[in-house]
Amino acid sequence: MFAIFTHFASWLVYDVLALSPDTKLADALHFFVEDTTKIFALLLVMIYFIALIRASLDIERVRDYLARKNRFLGYFLGAFFGAITPFCSCSSIPVFLGFTSAGIPLGITMAFLITSPLINEVAVLLLIGLLGWEFTLLYIAIGMSVGILGGLFLDAIGAERWLQSFAADALKHGQATQQNDDNEDVAQALTMAQRHAFAKEETKDIFGRVWKWVIIGVGLGAALHGFVPDGWIEAHLGDGQWWSVPAAVLLGIPLYSNATGVIPVMESLLVNGLPVGTTLAFCMSTVAASFPEFILLKQVMQWKLLAILFVVLLFAFTLVGWFFNFIPL
């Protein structure tokens, strides 16, 4: 699906700019071009179609079902949707904005946001080949559990009060209780041209807020991508001490990759003797708690919510790492 962005980045960097694929500069620039174009395309497409759906459907009924009648099911469905969508942490944010604007409770939205970068179908297939289906099923269960429990915790502390004002206003508007059936009638009465106009304005507004932060966030990830010296991680974190897991989590934060791209890194670390739990903690941190993601999330969250989310993720990844280091595989 995303191969076109890889081919475009290869054409631009290796053919047009004539950079050698063996250089770190070319690797970083290829990473930047591929991820920036992919995220921009996802931003435009996802925001537009989610807005188009919002203009057409009775989203309040869906919201009520998830928020009131089956809240735990809502967390599960949010995490499940995150697991089956092939998004990295940064490209999940357009969907996050769409969920927020639709009035979906923040905890359910966060269950999606946390789970989406951790699990996708390509990563699952690669993990099966690398470590077997038993480990892969356990990884999926734990990844979804991290998303569900994270969403549950953030709802329990009322985290929506720490959204940025425009996101909080969109959430409140989406959650406004219908006084009568007039709203549903209006949604059904909208013409296709009116729905398109609404979706176009929504796309323009949200894209205008975040495009520059995509460039800054991915640029930071690209600058750091591939510049960790070969063998450094295995040499310093390979003895399996208790502190190596939180150290690996902290080390992964400045880096940035998606779940598919990090699997070869995981394989290399395991082959060179890094314990499974330490490897997993490092890779989960790289994928789901990177600086680029938090730079983008700052546009929709206040610092307090970002800090809470950051601590929740680091705590969860550390526990996961310790768990896998101490169970027989």
C-alpha cells in the first residue's frame, strides 16, 4: 500500500540527487522523504474521509454505544482497530483527530493511538517467522492490553481536560447530547456537495495546524535515524540486568521507526545477544514513544497530558520488557 512512497523517496534520493544508498546521509534523507510524503497523504485522505463520514452518519449513536453502553468493549474495539490499521505513531494522529472531532471518548481514542503503532499485519507476519506464533500471540495480547489499560487510565483521570482548546471544543461539540431528532434529519438532508464542502474545510483547518510539525517531527527522527553506532546497544545493554530494560526504553525515545521497519532491528539485536524483553522494550519505545510523535501530539494535547501519556508508555514498556526477560521462551 505504501510502496509508492518508498519508490518516490528512492527515486528522489538515489536517482535525482545521486546519493549513495550506503551513506548515512542518504539513509536519513530517504527516511525523511518517505515518511513525510506518506504522513501528508494520510493526513489529507484520512481527515477528509472521516469528516465526510461525520457529515453523513449519526455519529452520536455510535458514540453513545461506545461511551455509555459498552465502555470496555469500546476500549477493546479502539485497540483492535489500532492493531489492524497499518499506521505508524505519527500517521495515526489524523485518525486521532477524526475520533476526537466525532466525540468518541478520549480513552477509546487513546487505546487506538497507543496500539496502532505497536501492531500491524506485516509486523505480525515477520514476528511469526522470527520468534514463532506463540510469542507473536503473546506480543499481540500484551500490545492490545497496553492500549486498553492506557485508555482506561486516561479516562479515569479525566484526561480530556488537558486537550488543546480546539481539540477540546471539537470533543465537546461531538459529545453534545441531542435534544431532538433534528440533527439526524439535517445530517440525512445534506447533499453530497455540502458534505464535500464540510470535509474540505475540516481538512484545510486541521492540515494547516499540523503540517509544519510533521516536517519538524519526522526531520528530527530522520536526523537521528541510523546514527547509533553499530553494536553499541548490544555491548551496553546485553547482560540482562534489571536496569537495562528502562535504559533501553529511554534510549529508544529519540529514534523513530514503524512496527514493520523495526523488526529487522529487533532481529539484529536478538542475533547479537540482547535479551528478548530488553529488545522488545527498546523497539516498542522507538515505535510508540518517539520524539516526532510527541511533537505532533503537542498540537492537540497540553503539556500535562503529554507528560502523563509519556510516563504511562514508559512504565508499560518497562513492565513488558521485564516480563519477557523473566519468562522462558
